[in-house]
Amino acid sequence: MVVTSIAFIGLGAMGAPMAENLRKRQFRVTGFDMRESARAALVAAGGQTADSAAAAAEGAEALVLMVVNAAQARSVLFDAGALEALAPGATVILMATCPPGEVETIADAVTNTGRHFVDAPVSGGVKGAEGGTLTIMVAAPADSFAKAKPVLDAMGDKVFHVGQKPGQGATVKTVNQLLCGVHIAVAAEALSLAQKAGIDGKMLFEIMGGSAASSWMLRDRGPRMLDDEPPVASAVDIFVKDLGIVLDAGRAAKAALPLAAAAHQMFLAASGLGHGGRDDSHVVRAYRALNRKPDNDA
Amino acid sequence: MVVTSIAFIGLGAMGAPMAENLRKRQFRVTGFDMRESARAALVAAGGQTADSAAAAAEGAEALVLMVVNAAQARSVLFDAGALEALAPGATVILMATCPPGEVETIADAVTNTGRHFVDAPVSGGVKGAEGGTLTIMVAAPADSFAKAKPVLDAMGDKVFHVGQKPGQGATVKTVNQLLCGVHIAVAAEALSLAQKAGIDGKMLFEIMGGSAASSWMLRDRGPRMLDDEPPVASAVDIFVKDLGIVLDAGRAAKAALPLAAAAHQMFLAASGLGHGGRDDSHVVRAYRALNRKPDNDA
């Protein structure tokens, strides 16, 4: 069965443009989101919607899940009846960021109905979703991967088949978040030490951004740490959650992750200080609370 | 006094090409190194040498110190008599990686003799030293900086005046090492978690190197973590030392540095496991000791 009809669940900041990219590649897409406003936006853009997840999934050959977390994925598949509504032999593509262990459990439940399951989390943010340039980290048996490939190619231009076993894609995404979270926190730690010595933060990030000390996050988030209220690209609480998933994955695999654990504490502290909804560069506030920025800061 | 004659102490892998770049810019350079072989190499390359640090410094208008650490800098300046041998009003340029507090102490002793002191550590490695493309992080009063500027421009193309107070250059270099050390360790931590789940390390670094999870160190050191015996670009024990300097600077400034502290433990463990002289990507061995790489690693 070649996939031509797709149910797309989760029309958020990333889901909406991803569904739109599938439509542009001539797939028949029926979208659903719990929020009426998200469904209305898709209709306004010329898309199809349904009144429930099960109605969207009715007879579809693929189901893409771009929901918030694993609990929502389970709810859509099992409680709302989307799984049973799909065509027999259909392919479920889970693209939300979920703990690897939960992905394995969901995969078992899906494949037990004779359908395919593809673990396919993404990175690249809203920009990547809009441009169809997402990185997609796919784990699935070869035949399931082959069925999903044309669908994935419509949404991302860096599609990696990282393993045969569902949960391995989620692991790679987890590792991605481990690196991102630690890189943001360590940029804040570096700034904190430099400011204690009266070094100008802007010059610091200019020097570090052009040296072997650079990271993508340092160049992106560093300058925002110098703003009092940067626009929220991604919130502190996203890393409270995602580094939590990282540490849960470490527990499940019995892997010690000392740097991820320390970084998680700093994001937790920033959230506890009241910055949970602010831009994740605000993790610097946790360092500032510990290491007061001197008043005579240059 | 415009600087035309320079004593250059410390003709190692970086010092030798830096001295050579000064000669190419028409400075009169007299080099000295404790190792006879290093002096002989400079002579073979057409350079001038002297039999002692004091002899090299005799009447020179500037003294560049590219020695191993602060103890060697003190020994050359104060015990070997190089400081007193310099012309009155000469400029001492300390380019070795030293703890900020020690740089302040040395600066005081130098300026008490009426001479200038310029704190000017570098980053960019042997490649930057050879190409004259070093990043130089300079702290000195404006008049001292102006005297040293033409000398520094001969060795680096990114010369930043980070502050007026000696020790601030060393702080920026310290912050640079904080970032580099944590970025290497977290790349190893990421690999360690991924390999537990049977993810191929080569593919992991390919995906991460092209995403927001990337760092300069991840792209450079990551692939080397997959080699059993990579050539030694910089040794594990260099980061045992440099992250030690980072933590000493944190103690002196009363700045909590939780990520740097955790990374230091991993480099210490790698050294304790017998890998101190191996390439710093071998910090992955400390993670491997903690989180055994499964035998069925994909």
C-alpha cells in the first residue's frame, strides 16, 4: 500500500506547516487538533479537517502524530480510537518528542493490530517545519521505513534511518536535547564567570563564537542572555521537561549522565525562580542568583 | 619607545612559529628555550638565540613569554633575571595560559620596576600559531596595549582588548577552556547514552554536527572518540590542568561552576584510568568505564 491519504494530529506551531508541506506534495491530508482555533486556521489555509481524531483517521493509510508528549499520543491512538479507525496495514508515524521507553510501549500496541509503527522525532524548530528542512531521526524495521519515507521526505531534508527498533529515534532526539540543554547552560556558566571579572558579555560571546569554544547554542542563545526580556523562542520549561526525559532515558538505560544532571538542576532553578515561561536563555538567571552579577559590571 | 627588539622565551610547538612570524614582520627576535633542541631548531631556521633567558632579554624592548605555566613565567622573569635585563620601559607580554590571580601578582611585580605588563593569552592552537591567525585576549592599560599591539598583530588576526586590568585576559582564556572542556565531555556523554541504545556513533555525530546540538568540539573531537588510538592533538591531562585553572578561578571569584566541576571529574577519571597522555577525546573512556559500551553495539 502506497500512502496517499494522511491523518495529521497536532496542528501547533510546527504541526501546521508540516501538514501544509504534505498537502503541497499532493498527499490528501485531514488535520485534527483539540483546539478549535488550530482547526479553523487549517481550513482558512485551504486544508481539510475533521471533528475528532478518529474521524480524521477514518480509513487513512498513515497517521502522523505531532502532539505535545507521549500521553497525548496514547490518548489519540487508544482512547480516542484513531488507531482502530485507520486502514488495516496503515502506518503510524510518531514525530513528537517522547521518552524512548514510552515509544517502545506504543510501538508494541500499534504493531499488535497488524499496522506499521515508525518512530520519527524531529529537530529544526518552526523554521525547519516551515521550510521542509527538518532533521528526522527515524527508527523502524526496513519495510515500515520504506512506507513512511515519501511522507517524511515531504517534511524534512535530512532523514536518517538510525535503527530498526522503535525507541532508537527517540533516543537520538533525547541525545540531541542533552547536547542542546548542556550547551545553553554552559554558555550561561561561562558568562557568569566572565562577568564576575568585569568582562563585557557582548565581547565575550563575540570572541567565543569565533573560537574552538563555540557552539550553535552559544551563538544563538548567548547574545539573548544579555537582554532583559528576549522574545521567547523556546521556554525554560521545555528544557525542564526535555532534560527530564534525558535523565529518565539515562535511568532506564542505567547510564550516568553527570553533565545533563547538573544542567537540569540549573533549568529547574530558573523555573523555580519564576522564569519557566521565559526564553530558555533565562537559565542565566539561575547562575545570576548563585553568582551575583557585580554592580560595577563593565 | 616603539618596539623593534624582542626576547621570545618558550620555543615549543606554538612558540616557535609565533617567533618566526615576528621575524617575518621585521622585528629583531632573540629566542630562548630551556631545551637545547628547541634553540637549535630556531638557529636552523635562521633565527637568533641566546644561552639564557637573561641574555636573550638583555636590552630588549619587549619580552614575550610563551612558556608552559605561571611558575615558568615567574622563574624566567624573577629567578633567571630576564626582567631586570630588559630595557627600562620595556613591555612584558605574557601569552601562556595562567590562572588570573597569578597573572595579577606577576603584573604588579613587573610594573613596580617601571615596565609595562600585557596579559595576552591565545587560542587557536598550533595551526593558528603557524598561520598568524591566533585569537589573542588582551588585558592591559591603554598605553601598554598600544605598545604591544604591533607585536600582537604579527601573531594573531583576532586581537581583542578585553579589559584594562591584567588577569582579565587570563579570565577570558579560562572561560574559553571552560567551554571547550565541557563541550568535549558532553559529546562523550551523548555518545555514551546513544551507544547504550545501539545507535551508531558515526551516524550520531553526523546528525548532531548538522543540528542545533552542534559545537566546534563535537565536530572535531566526536569522530576521534570512535577511534581506538587517535593521534594526540591535545592531551587529556591538558584539560585536567586547564579545568583545574577554571575551578581555581571560580573559587577565587566565588563563582559556582557546576558543569565545569562535573566535566573536570570526567577528565580526572580518564587520567586516572591511564589515559592522561592520550588525545583528550579519550575522556570518552571515563564514560565507557561508567557506562559499559554494550557488546552488541551497532
